[in-house]
Amino acid sequence: MTKHLFNEFPEYTKQDWEDRIIKDLKDRPKEELTLQVEDGINIRPDYAGSSSKEYTQSYRSKNRWLISSELTDDCTNRDVLDVLANGCNSLLIHINSTTDITKLLKDVMLDILDSTFVLHGNDQKALERKLSDYLKTNYNSAIQAFAVSDPFENGTEFNDPTNGAFINAAHYRNSGATAIEELSYALAQLTEILVNDPKYIHIQLAIGPEYFNALAKFRAFRLMSAQIVKAFNWKGELRISAAPSTYFLSTKETNNNLLRLTSMAMSAALGGCDQLTLIGHDMSGNRSSERLALNIQHIMMEESYLASITDPAHGSFYIEELTKEIAERAWNKFQQIESEGGFLNSLKNGSIKDQIEGSHRLRLKRFQSGESTLVGVSKYVSEQSDTSAFTPNNWNGISSRNLSEELGEEGENEA
């Protein structure tokens, strides 16, 4: 016998909720409670329904994400073994022509790990052969290891990726771009790369500080990237990884970063990322802080059970509407980039650099005026903090990157 547990509760219409809100606000217009965030997105005080014809859904096939550590091209074997000992099950390792692969991977059991090697340097094909020879020599069985390269590593000159491509869209967010700008640039890069039909694409997106916006951003990117992949009839593997945006972390009030990292990690995990990498809260490379970063993920996965459901936000009117609006705005901006000649052309004419610089300076004004706040950086700053760092080029204790150099363009402005 089926028992309908909710039959005893009356059904309420949208108008019923409207009347209740007006009563609770004592006839004050609810529009006063609307919050506008970056990219012109308005957060309404009520979401009694979704205008989406269909609810969005995660395209991730597994509930659990990969707990990853990202290691730079000057890392050592000890660094690799340490992160593995602390519970990481996925590696994102940057290597170059000077990397001693045999020494770096000594005692590392790649056959039980998921590994991605990002190739750097002028002769990436030779580096890939070197890595491939090592893997074939030391592992008889098939292993989950990918070799990827950034086709835009040398700025505006496109290098055809060999087997796999790496898109570091987090770079734009870390330089000051908005979430919508970051997504549109990632989509534009994806389109440029799919023309060459690589077997595997690894896209890294940054996690911002706005909890629900960041969550909806990952869901929106899955919707949009799925459309592009379908248009190209691409049969390769697409992985979406997440990393916290250092733009919103502080080197002065580092303990606050633990809270920020936890919130960011939850947004990415619940948003459906395939792989998640957290940095140490003090950003010093300290082994203790790196272990805390990994433990945040262990607690979320094993104690908070955030990996028990593929898409926990599915069906939430607020999240669905936010996902839809982010997707529409990012898609429109992506189409604008395409109409102007595509991603490479936007790099060459400097429009991407100009947009990011403009977004950074506008955000900085909002922080300086008090319209927006970042605890420990623009508000509630302790005595030991260096408030002189609050400048356009170094506003949170982290020296901002020079976009002119990063994007391969001439210029003197920093963002």
C-alpha cells in the first residue's frame, strides 16, 4: 500500500506566496530585497518556480569527484609522495623538457591513480614521447594517464595539441575577469581546439567566492560545453576540473582562507566538477596547509556525503534559474567573441585583455567604496595586515599578473 505522505499539506500557488511575502514585508515592495551581483545578475528574494522548460542536470556520470593535487614543473618526488600520502587520488603535474620523469615518479603507483601531465616547452612532442616511453616501460596494464598541452601557451600563436589539450580558464578569473567572462573565454577556446579533434580535453575553471553563483556556474558550463561538443560531433573525453581563484584569497589574513576554500570546494563539488584541486590556505607550499586542503575534500566526501548524489541542486528553483541566467549571459558573450573572429583574434586585438582589466578595476572600486566587501582584505582588517597592498596592482596581498605578458601582447598595464 502506497502512503502519500504529503497529502495532508495544502497546495500553494505562486500568488499565495506573493501575498505572504507582501504581508511579511508590511507592504514594502519586495524589489527592495533584490541583490545585483557581478555581470548584471539580479538575485531575487523569492523563487516560487522556474521558467526553464526543463531542469538542468549534471552530465557527470559518477557522484564522486577526483581529489587532486596540482604540482608545478619544479616539484620533486618528495612533493608527489607527500600529497599521495595525505589522500590525494589524482595528480595534475606540470612537466618540461628538463624534468627527470624517472626520478620524479619513483615509487609512485600510477596504475592506481588518475594522472594528467601538462607538457610545457618548445618541443612538446618530444616530451610526450619521453613520457609515453616511461609509461610503456614501467606499466604493462592500461593506466589512467593523460598527456595534455596548452595550445595557447605562447600567446596568440596556436600550437596543435598532440593527443590532449589543456585549457586553463582559471587564469582569467585569477587576473580579474568576471565569472561570465571566464566561461565565455573557456567556450571560445574549446571551440578553437575542437577543430583539431583532440582525444582528450582538460578544462580548469576557477571557483569564486559567491557560493550559489559558483555552484550554478559549473552547471551552466556543462550545459553549454555539451552543446558545443554535440555541434562538432566530438567523441573525445572532456574533463572539467576546479581550482579556487587566488584573486579572492589573501596572503595577509590566511586563516580566513580556510573558510573561503571550504565554501569554494562545496560550490564546485555540488556544481558537478569532475576533479577538484585546493591549494594550501597560506599559499606557502607548507605541507601542513596542503594536508588541510586535502582534508577539506575528505570531510566533504566521506563525512558530509556530498558525493552521495550526482546533482544535489537539481530541481531547486533558485539554482535552476541562476544556472539558466549564467548560461544565457555567457553564451551571448561567447557568440559575440565568435562574431568578432573567434578567440585567437580577440587575443591579438587586445579585447580580452581590455575586458579583464576593466572588470578588475570596476570590482576594485566596489571594494574601495564599501559596496562589496572581502573580510580581512577590505573590511575587518587586523592590525598586522598591510593595508597599503590595497592597490590596483596588488590589492589582496597577491601581486596581480601582468596580462600583457600572460596573453602575449604588448603593453604596460597590469590587472
